[in-house]
Amino acid sequence: MTKAIDETMKVEEPMLLYHTGFAVIQTPDLTVGRKNADFGQGFYLSADADFSRRWATERKGRQTVINRYTLSLEGLAVTRFEKSEDWFRCIRQNRAGQPDALAGQDVVIGPIANDTLFQTWGILTSGVLTDTQALRLLQIEPSYTQVVIKTEKAAAQLQWQGADVLTHDDLSANAELLKKEQEAFQLTFAALFEQLIDSEEDPA
């Protein structure tokens, strides 16, 4: 499996990133992010515009806002993950509330674990599956990218570009797309889960 890659970035084009919520956030507060999220505490964004819209939610009395940013990685310590054993180990460690092994990094870039999106973490940690089987289930598409700002040095290189307000009609249309995505995922997940369980059974 491909391991996490640590690097200090040189000059390259800034990344275009999105953060969905219920407020305009020009200057993020790095202490607000949950410590037990995939990559530890920090400000979570996505490089996927479609993801940011599709998973946006509606809250009574509030506007749903997609903030747009650019991030220069120049001079920052960056860890990049693929859907590998290292990625899975990092997620499990942070979910368990263990010390943040990525605290020394300025930015972490990697896949969003699909159990967060589709609420399958209970199945993955039930004890029925091995770590290898759980990783197989986490590798099911769709695959979205998250970018986590973990230090003030990185936050200083995150530039707010503006914000878009999603209407009720926008959110309803996106919810329909999400519903289809969830249904497709559930079918794939169930089929692979059954296959993995059957493969562990003793032959008759």
C-alpha cells in the first residue's frame, strides 16, 4: 500500500478550496475543528466543489454558505494520504482520541473516509471485520478530498475569495443527487460486506 508522503512544498499554483457551513468565514479558527476528526484538529476544507454543494445542509433561520479560498502550499510541511493502511491507521488513532500524530504538519491532504459520509463506522468497528476488511470497505467510491489547515502558518496562506449562498431550491436539487449517490453506495457496500464475511467462513 502507498504510504503517507511528507513534503515541504515549493512554488506551485494555489489550491482552490471550499468550506460549507452557515456563516461567512474569512479567518478560520483552528481550535474549533474536532480533535477526533479524520486528521485531527484543524480547519477542514474540500477541493471538490461538487462535494461541497452536494453535502450542504439546511438549517432553519440560517443561510447555507459555501466559502471559497485559495491556499498556497509554498514552504509548508504537507502530508498527503491515499486510501492506504497508513491513512486507515491515522483515522482510527484520531477517532480513538489518541495524541494527534499529524500535529507537526501545517497541512494534511487526503481522502474523506466514507464511513463519515455514509455512517458505517459502527459496522467497521463492530469486531466482525478485520482491519484489512474494514479498509476494503473504506476504499469504496465515491472518493472526495479533504484539506486540513493545522497551523497558524498555514492559515496565513489561506486567502478567502468570497462566499456563495445556496438557496432552498439549490439544496433540494443537491439532496436529490446525494440520495442517488447514497443508494448506489449502499448497494456496493452491502455486496462487498457480504463477500468479505463469506470469505471468512470455514468451508463446509
